[in-house]
Amino acid sequence: MVLGIGVDIVKVQRFNSWIQNRKLVERFFSAEEVKILDSKVGVAQSLAARFAAKEAFGKALGTGIRNFELKEVEVKKDSLGKPFLQVSGAAKKLCETVGVEKIHLSISHEKEYAVAFIVLETA
């Protein structure tokens, strides 16, 4: 059963300045996600898409970005490149409290914008 859905869109350009400020990136992204800064291409798009996923997660949960840190919501990829969310800390506890059993994630970016869509599922 669908517990919640969330969508978010962000302007990629917003993250161009973030690339120069590692501390800012570390505030919102997990240690693994921060490694994106070492990439040569698509850094701003990757950060933007991940940030949109974190915001969409909060919307799907119904809390917004309250009661958890954004870096506790981490975008990862499976062996085929499909993105998924891994939650930890307070974000994980919130999911357990409301009965989230599965998190579906779709992200996309095209030049100026990045978008993410989340579906939270329960039994």
C-alpha cells in the first residue's frame, strides 16, 4: 500500500557554487555522496538530483525536512545503475515508526533541472 509520494525539482545552476564549498556539501550529503566532488563531469547535476531526492523523501514522509538530517538520506545505485535510497539515523527511525517497508526512487536531470520522485510503501 502506498504510504506517501513526494516529488522535487531543483535548478542545477544552484549547485555550481556548492562544488567550491566542500563544507556546505558535507552538511547535506553523506560521506559517500561527497565523493561526487572528485568527479570530472556532471557534478552539479549529480548533486542536484540527489538533493531533490532528499527533499522528495521528506515530502513523501509528510514531515518535510524535519526530525532528520538530509545526509541520513543517501542516494546509491545498484549494480545496474538504478538509484535507490538508503536511510540511516533519525530518518530510518521515522520510516520504522510510520511503517515504511519499501522506498521507490526515480531521478532525472537535463541541463538546467534535476527532478526526483519518491514512493513510500507499507504492507
